[in-house]
Amino acid sequence: MNDTTLNKIESIFDFNYPTLYHQLCNDGMLDVGEYSEKWYKTVFPQLKDNPTLLLFCFDFEVLTPSAVYEALEEITQPDSYLAIKHDYDFIPFAQSGAGDYYCFFLNDSDEGNIPIVMLFHDENKAEFLAKNIQDFIFIMLLTYMAEKDDFNQVADTDFLENINNLLKTHINYLTPAQQICLTTLTNRQIIDYTITFANGRSESYRGLLNNSELVDMTCQFAPYDKAAQAFAYSDE
């Protein structure tokens, strides 16, 4: 993906990507190849040493240029099953494994910040995640450092290597304070911790910081008063 591709999408759909997103594009951070059944075996190993945007982060897949265009056509058509309000402008740039979209939400732009929201496809809801793409990257990296992927049985050594590789390619896109926060965490030992939910259910996690620290550091280095707030994107 190159800057020309972004410019074409901007022209067709009449908006402007954040400057940082253009930088990510020009630096090759969005070049993940075309997804297929063989992607994890053939493409992923080539990206591991110099990870593209949030490569290892849970439930995050960068959309290719063709996928961005298709997603925009899908959600902006008058007969779209999402039935998004006409005055709402969502620009997808990634998706979850369930098919929900990570989007720039143009309507809530403020002082150059374009918020990042999750647009859910199976319920009439969008949720604020971060006030801009920079803070979103920081939060996703911080969350990855707090939650080692035990589902896929990632070894501790691979987890630490993934973190170092992520910081190698991502650190320059963050604020100085965010950079210091993440690099300082790499000096820690991996810990085990438990999260107990309101319904009494608990889950065990393993990482370089616990959930309480994750919340505190997010609030300190990527504050956003709308974080986790949701709103209906359709009248239907």
C-alpha cells in the first residue's frame, strides 16, 4: 500500500486520513499482503522480524487497499444491512476476527484528532477506543504486553521477542512519554495475574503488567473521556 492509494480513497470518499496514517502507509506499516488460507504460513513469517501495524496484537487485521475500498462501499451503500445514519462517517482501516471494523470516526474530530471506534456488524453499536490513531497504537501495544497469547500457546521467549520487534517498528509513532512507558516495561519479568469480573467469573492472564496497571497507564498516557462509551449508529 502506498500514499497514492490512500489519496485515491480520500478523493473517492471525500475525506482526509490523519497525517500519521499517511506516514504509516509510506513506511510500509500497512503492507500485509493479500489475506488467504495460506497467509499465516507464507506471509506472516516474513513480517515477524519487522512487524507491520500491530501485527501480533489480538483480534486485529489491517485491511488491504482493496478491502478498505470494499468495506467503504459496503457500509456507505443506501441498502447496506448496517443502515448507518447518513450523517455518520466511518472509515474502516482494520477488522477483528469476527468481522467488526476498526474505524476512523470523522464526525467526532477535534483539533486534528480523529477518534478510533469499533463498528460492530452484528449489533447497532459503535464504541470509542481512542482519541486518535497514535493513542490507539499505544493502547494496543500496552494491551498486548499485558496479555500474553496463551490460546495459541505462545512461549514466554517468543512473547518477549514479539514485544521487542513491535517496539522496534512502532516506537517512533508514539509520543516521548508513551515511548518511555513501553520501553521501561520491557525490563520487567513476566507475571501471572487474575481478573475477577462483576458476575464473579475470573480469568487468569500472564504479561509484563497487570490489568490495574493497564488501566492506569492507559489513563495516564492516552487519556480519553469517551473511551469505552458506545452509541447507536443506526435508527433501525
